[in-house]
Amino acid sequence: MCPAKATSVKQSATSDPWWTRFVLISIALAFLCAFLILPLLLVFSQALAEGISAYFRALKDPDAIAAIKLTLLVAMAAVPLNTLFGIAVAWSVAKFHFPGKGLVVTIIDLPLSVSPVISGLIYMLLFGAQGYIGPWLIEHNIRIIFALPGIILVTLFVTVPYVARELIPLMQEQGSEEEEAALLLGAGGWRTFFQITLPNIKWGLLYGVIQCNARAMGEFGAVSVVSGHIRGKTNTLPLQVEILYNEYSFAAAFAVASLLAFLALVTLVVKQFIEWQARRREDRAQQEHQA
């Protein structure tokens, strides 16, 4: 087949009539408006329904402030730990061969396939008053369940995959040639990591960290099981929204929910920026390779 004929066949196979494209794009836009944009606008409109003063009064409530502080504290504990774990496991899987490597990758995905409520119940079974370790913890005056440690543990569990799953395929694609060359030239392990590996994975790492942080702040199911719903002590932002809504404090509930919605928007903007930077880096690398 001649090149001109092959090009025409390819164009005919990938081109659709204008009305087909119009219908498909309209359906996609209608779906986005109905299920994403309108609910988001509803959150902010309901949050401001009673005025800006009522909005800030809801956010200044002591229970809301406690929920904000707890949410930030849990994220600051879970995200760095999962970042270190993600880098370590991605390095191990991508750079080394060892028995059970496939099993390790499969286990990393376990939190994505298990309901968060089930994961919370698992920790209750382990550390609860009637659990396997619970009586020993009570005897030694150590509180896990219905306290900050339990919330951090379940948040760690549900956010485990995000950094690792971003880095594993990226590091496997990059290979280990640059690291091996650096080692042959006399660079140590830490120097190789900070000067070779980290610059190559920085955008994927940031993307995974952002996803991990968003999930840590927005987690509801697992935290709901182990928190005990103690107002001002073990309620994170999602739990505070539920309590306010159940008490018919709708404006306050939507005001607190708007913080989570704002976090989602910020996460989306940062995600797009990181993807844009990554595309620029790839285009620049291709241009240098062609030159």
C-alpha cells in the first residue's frame, strides 16, 4: 500500500462526522456539569446561603477548628511516611530482582481493592478493647482506637498505594543505566540517589504526594470506624461535616465541606501544573535528542 493511500485510510478510520463528534462532546460535557460542576457549585452556594459572616462563624467554631487541626496533623504524619515507603518500595521493585517481587506489587494495591470500612474494622479487631492486642494495650494504658494513633494508622493504610504506584512504572521505564554509570564513576549510593534518581522522578513523586495528601485529608470510612466520633478530639473534617449535617446545621456543614472542595480544586490545579511541567520536560528531551 502506497503512503498516500495508507494516510487516507488512517484519516478515514480516525475521523468521524461532525454530528457524531458534537453528540459525544455534548454528552461528555452534560455528564461533567451534572455530576461534577453543579454539585461543586452547590457546595459553595449552600455554604454562603446565610451570608459571609455565618460562613466564617461556622469555620471559627471550636469543633471545626479542632477538626481542621486534626486533619492537617494526620496528613502531616501519613504523607511523609508513605512518601518514604513509596520511594523505597519503588526503588526495590524497579532496580532489583528478588523472589516475590510480583507479590509485593500486588499487596501494594490491596488498599485500593478493600473497602475503607473493612480496613477500619480490621484495626478494630487488632487494637480494639475486644481485639487481639487491645487488652494488653489497655493494661499498659496505651490508646490506639478512638485516639490519634488509630486515625493515623488507618490513614496510612488507605494511602499506601499512591506514591508507590506513581513511581514504580516510572522508575522501571527509566531503567538503572544512569545509576550504574554513576556508581562506576565512584559516586556513593546517597549521592547517586539525590543527583541522578531523584531529579528523574521528581514530577512523578510530587504527583503521588499530592494524591496521597488529598486522600488522607478526605478519608471518611476507615477513620469513621476507629475515631469514635468524639467532638473536638477525634473528628476530622469529613466526620465534622457528617455530624453537622445530621444535626440539620446545613450552612455550617456546607461551610466545612467547602474547605474539602477547595482542597480538591487546589489539588487539581497543582496536578495540571505538574503534568504540564512533565510534558515540557519530555518535549525538551525529545528536541535535544533529535538535535
